[in-house]
Amino acid sequence: MNMAIDYRLDGRAGAPLLVLSNSLGTTFDMWRAQLPAWCEHFRVLRYNQRGHGATPLPATPLRLETLGNDVVALLDRLGAPSAHFCGISMGGLTGLWLNRYHPQRIDRLVVANTAARIGSAEGWQLRAQQVRCEGLAAVAAASPSRWFTEAFLQRSPQQVAALVDGLAAGDAAGYAACCDALAQADLRDQTRQMARPMLVIAGEHDPVTTVADAEFLVANAPHARLNVLPASHISNVACAEAFGQSVIEFLTEKD
């Protein structure tokens, strides 16, 4: 296992461990708004997914199981038998995979703006091809309308610009490789085996992973519940306080 995963630890040593997994085209900085409040309750492990930030791509083609096994390897490296988990979009799908294949390593998990199957294989293949040919500029320019509502775009242009600029400056090969992984990732037939306590957060206006996608997870996973926020695809940025508080409340519940 290549353990060059880029990660940061914040919060009090000895507190319950919370792993944070970023979305496609972002970095672990996407959690900044939640970090102060979460560090009051948890030891927070933020890491960058493959091909994002300073985390390199593997030598072999990227698959969802690679992304999931990276989390297991990080826990092993830190000597942590298990941890809470919170992931958004691609990070949420990583959490679903962990819930299915390594439930013993997960205490409680939050998956946000995600689905058992995100998009279509054809769509991801086309985007991977576009990025490999043209770079990330066009994808970055189109991202605000996928990520945020028009109201948030008007209200918080600087936050939007920072995320868009971060995507444009990212690694095109890493982004495309993650598109390849998403093209093959489909856990719809396995949701009934996702047995850990799970909070599914959906964005009311999300065009990428819809409320219906979240409802599918809640209807099929044995111990899942739904929270819908008035947001689009990046709900932890658009509804920072509500998102952060819902995670704290769920993860600090007693089983």
C-alpha cells in the first residue's frame, strides 16, 4: 500500500477519531468551516483523495476499492481499530464502500451529497476524456452551477471563486483517474449490506446526487436516516453551520 496519502490531524489526542473524505475536485480544505466545532468533540483526520492535493495516484488504474482501502490503511497507520467517517460526494461513496466491505472499521458514518451510483459510466468517461484533452479549466468554469444554488452564488462569490480556482489549479490526471473510478462504481445492489449507523445528508436542490438518490440509500440500508438541507451539491459549504451541527448530533448519539 502506497502510504503517501496527504493528511492532517487536528483536535485533542484521545478524542473519538473522525475521518473526513473530500469530494471530486476539492481538497481537505473544504472542511474548514466545520473544523473548529468538530475539534471540540473529535480528533479530526482530514485526508486528500487520490490525485487531489499532495496525494499521488497509484501505479494501477484507480478504483473505488482503492479509495476505500486508503482509509483502512490510514487507520492502520494510526493504530486506530475504528473511527467515525464523514464524506461528501466521491468521499461519501467511499464511505458507502467502507460500510459495505469494512464495517468493523467504522463506528458511525455520515455520507453527504452522494449516491450508491453517481451519474453514469458514459458521463464519467466523457468527462475524463475532456479533462485529459483540455485540462480542468472548462470543468471548473461549469462547476458553480452544479455545486451551488443561484442564491448562494450571489451571496458568497468569494467562497465560490476559491473553490473554482482550486479545481482549475488541480491535477488533471488525478481528476480524470477519479472519473474513471466513478464510472465503474456501483453499489446499488449492496446497500442492504451497509449495516453501520448512517446519516445521509442530501441537498434539496442538488442536480448531481438527488434527494431521490439519498432516499434510495435510506430505504435500503438497515440503519440509515435522512437529513435534507436547503443546498445544492456542496452542502457543507452552503449550509456550513447546519451541516456541522447535524454531524455532531448524529456522531455523538449513543447506539
